[in-house]
Amino acid sequence: MTYCVAVKLNAGLVFLSDSRTNAGLDQISTYRKMIVYEKPGDRFMCLLSAGNLSISQSVREILQVEQLKDPETDEAITIWNAKSMFDAARVLGAAVRHVYERDGESLKRAGVDFNVSMIFGGQVAGEGMRLFQVYSAGNFIEATAETPFFQIGESKYGKPVLDRVITPDTPLDEAAKCVLVSMDSTLKSNLSVGLPLDLAVYEADQLKTDRITCIDDNNPYFRMLHNTWGQKLREVFDSIEHPTWDGSHTTIPLMAANSRRALKKITTPKDKLI
């Protein structure tokens, strides 16, 4: 299992991935799930992967050389010469299908599902930033203003804070903080996600980035964030009034007079459910 998240903002893109893989309780390893492709001044692209490690590693390897034919010029399209992120995502989809055609049947005979999911985003000179989620079939969807982030892997624990904070207008540093809180919540609740983390932050129209870092147990900012988030959550929780049951005075009653009829208790074998 893993957890990866990427956010598309007006100000740029944020990518975060963990590095834990496991094939059982006694086979826990560390493999990076993020890879950055960059040609300064021409293109910046970042790929996050989740699912079967052998499949995702094969896709990443093939992506370096995968080609599509341009129907107009008959020239080969690669991630290095694609004129748009959409075409680059098409190349990635072709690489996924390439691996499926090569390994899909043998994996099926071995009882292994062809399971891979990826997030792919960036910017090519001459167009705006784009962010895609790519599925096992090689098809993909694109992030929009209404859906400005994608998650793959163990996503449920980290989603609530993203839903509450992230909008297209969120500043880059605030979004980076938010995805780290999202990851911290996931780390807290699921042992199959683990440190170290890879974080990449891309500023719009720069076509390169130096904001790439690896975060381990000793990272001072992440330790501060982990401790502060837990403390502040507890303080907010403690500040909320307890529900009252004994008729005590309150301006916010739980058992309101106009609420729906309470659940009927069954007290004898003869009582009817309805």
C-alpha cells in the first residue's frame, strides 16, 4: 500500500508520496514512488505511482522510451518532445498498455491482478499546467477547478483536510502544508504507509523547480507539524461542548423537541419491529 497526492493550483503544483511497500508483515521495504522529468525552460513533469511495484517500475522504465505516432506528421511523440501535457499523458497511457500486453496474461495465470494507478502532472512550454490521474487501462482523467487534487493508494484518511482547505486559489506553501497534514493523518491511521516522503513543489510557468526534498523521521518541520496538528486537534475537540442528557440547561440541546421520533426499544418478545 502507499499514499500519493498531487494538487493543481493557480500558483503551481504540489506532489507528495510516501515510500513504503509491503508484501506481508515481514516484507516491508522502501521504494520511491515519485520521479521528476525536467528539461529546464522547456518542460517539467512529475509522476507518482501506486499499486503493484513490479508493474509501476516497468511502466516508469518504458516511459523513458515509449513513443506514439503523430497522425499529422508521422513523427514519434515521446514525453521529451510532446507539445502538450495531454500528449505526454497519452504516452504514459501507452506505456501502461505496453506493460499490460507484455505481462498481463502471465500475471493473470499467477493470480495477480494488473493493478497500477498513477498521477502525472506538469507543464510544457507554450501551455498551462495540467494534472492527470492514469488508471490500469491506460485511460486518464484531468484535474479541474472543481476537483483540484488527486489521491492514489490509501486515500481516505488524508482526504478530509484536503476537502476543507484546497481550492485553486490556495497559495503554494499553504498547499504544501496541507498535503503534509494529509500525509500525517494517513501515517497515523495506516501502518502500510510510511516514511521517508518525497515532496516536490512547482511554481507556475517556471519550467523547472528546486523545491524538492526528502522527509524522514528526523525532519524538523515534519516533526513540528505532526506534534502541532495533534495538539491543535485535541484543543479544538476539547473546546466543543459535551452533549447533555439529564435536562441540564444548554443553548444547543442534543435531544431537541422538534427532532425526529427516537428509536423504539424492543423490550419483550411480543414487541413488533414495525
